[in-house]
Amino acid sequence: MLENIDIHSSVAVYVQIENSVQFAVASGRLKTGDQLPSIHEASEKLKVNPNTVGKSYRDLEVMGIVYTRRGSGVFINKDAAAKCKEGTRQRIVGRLHEVVSEAKAAGMTAQEIKAVCIASCAIDAAPYGEVPASLLAMAKSKKS
């Protein structure tokens, strides 16, 4: 679950942790009652300040995704799956729409945009990491 965190990404680490948990719940990798790593375990694994992990866990609790059982840990809430599926899909569709609109405004054709999407789907890459070279090669301008 936390293996996709990239401390060099432009996306804040606490947001990546929150998203990672939500993606895992939405995809069914985390289920109701599953326990998250302790703040200490997660901060050591990610090599980040424990306060960063704590902020993520508190935010997830405010969102209703997790609950804390004092002395026992942090667990996935019973209605988290539906919330995460809808919430993550809405955010992703919104971001895709924004990116496609930017691509069209920059002069990319629908065919070029689709080709990038298809190529991106074919690559098993983690979110927040570097863009694979094969995709960056698609950004090079074609000489007229």
C-alpha cells in the first residue's frame, strides 16, 4: 500500500499517503476492519517524519475512511469502500478532463491524446513516480 510513495514528487507526501490508502480501499486491497501500519512503522518505512503520517491518518479519519481504536491502531471504516470508489473516480475523471483540455488547447489531436492514454495504460507504473521515457518520447514534436 505505501510502496508507491515518492518523497521527490511534487505531490505532498501526506497527500500521497492519503491517496494510497484510498486507492487501496477503492480497489479492494484494503477491506473493512483491516489495520493500517502504525505511525511509527509507516514513518520508518517511508523515511518521513511521524507527524506526516499522523496528519494523513487524521485527515483520513475526518474523511470517514478510517477510525482509531486507542491503544490498538488505525482501521478501515465499514463504509469506506463506497466513499473511496466514488471519491477517487470523481477526482481522477476531473483531472483527466483537465489534462485532456490542456492537451487540446496546446494543439494535440484527439488521436495523439488517445495514443498517450493507451500507452500509459499499458505501462505498470506507480503514481507520483517519474514519467517513463517511452511516454516522454511521445511528447517530442513531429517535424513538419
